[in-house]
Amino acid sequence: MPKINVYLPDELAEVVKETGLPVSAICQRALEQAVRRVTAIRETSLADLSSADLEERFPLMTGRARTVLGLAVERASSSTGAASQSGTSADAATGPGSSAGAATGSGSSVGTGHLLGAMIQEGGNLALHVLRAIEIEPAALLRELERESAAETAGPGGGVHFSTAAAGALELAVTEATGLGHNYVGCEHLLLGLVGEPDGVAGQVLRAAGAEPRLTRRAVASALAGYVHLRANTAAASGYAQLRSTGNADPAQLLAAALQPLITRIERLEQRLTPDAE
């Protein structure tokens, strides 16, 4: 059986040794799961697309991410139809249905430009907050996309399908989600996939604007950590406010609810420090 080495940070390696975890079995299970996810997204992204069955075909995607895929399909279909009516190539179309990042070939190809444009069009996803955090305005990216005329290589077959670059970006999005330990694929992972994909128009536009892969990955990790912390504090504050609104709540309950965010943070710190203390 082939052997694959797994390198761990020193602190984690010590804890793993102390707990006696079956590293080989855990790694094998994790790798099997990752391979299944990547294989599934690869097969799905190269097949014909329909906005009606996105939820069934992309079960790992969040609702917002599937909305982005649906909008991307609409943008691709719109740009192809507009180009056909005007008698021009779809690669030269501009405007809201711009074909920047569209693929050459028959049918409608959803390119990386359509994916990025749809992400911006959706308007409320975490990826846009990440971009603003690294001082990139989504509106400026959209203007750059509308000026782009480069074409991406078409995927196999006709009908509506992802370009080769867009399929690669989706595959990278799943890989990024797995690397971050997430069991879902959100718009933030899709952003990382677009940034990391080397040939697509969206990646070129993003990197030219300053969204380098390592910087963007750090920004995504920070944004997710901040979101989890905010959600925990909001839930605790909500419980405290609810108790106060009853008017006859036990003072001990009020105090416990008010202190819960602090207790949670202390417990997390203790968990992190315990291995070192031993």
C-alpha cells in the first residue's frame, strides 16, 4: 500500500501522540471524503446546466452560492442571446450580461467572468465583504469585467455548461472549503477558487486588483472567525435581553446570561493552553 506522509505543526503533533488518535485511519477517511467531493463537483460542473436543478446537483453549496450559480447561468444565456441577435460574437458583448470569461464553442458557456459578475450582482454574500476588507471595490471589478473580451476554452458538449476555467474554479472552491475544514461551499470559497484558477478572466481581473491567493485566503479565514464570534455573542446577548424583558427573571439567571460570552472565551483559551501546560 502506498505511503503518504502527513506533516503536522509541533503542538498539534504532540497532542495527537498524547491522545493516541489513529492518524492513518482519520487521514484516510478525510482524504476519501475530499476525493468524493472533488470528483462530484468535477463531474457536475462539466455537465449541461439548468437553473432549476442547482440545489440537487450542488448539495454542498450554500443557498447564496447556488443563487450565484443561477445568476451566472442567466448572465451567460443573456450575453449569448444578445450577441446572436446583433450578429456579433458573444465574446464582444458588454453590459450586465457581459460575456467576459465566456467560452468559445456552441451553446451558452458559463465562464469565470459570469461567476464573478453574478457574485457581485447577488450583493449580500461574504465574498464581497472579504473583497472590501482587502480594499477592492466590487463595482470596480464589474467595470473591468465589462471591458474584458477574452474567451475561455469551452467545456465538452453543447447546451449550457461551465467553461473549462469555470469548472476548474468550482473544483478549487471545494478544495479550499475542505482545506479550511468546512462541510459546505459558500461564496467565500468560490472567491478563493476564482482567485486561484490561473487561466480564467475572473482570476486575472481579481489578481490585477490585488486579490492574491494567500492574502485572500487569510482575509476569508479572518472574516469567518469574526462571523462565528459575532454570532455567538449575538445569541448570548439575545438570551440576556429576553430574560430582562420578562421583568421577573431571577437575578442569578440574568448574571449568568450576561457573563456567558466571557465564560465562552475563557473556556476556549483554556482549551488552547491546556496542551502546553501539560
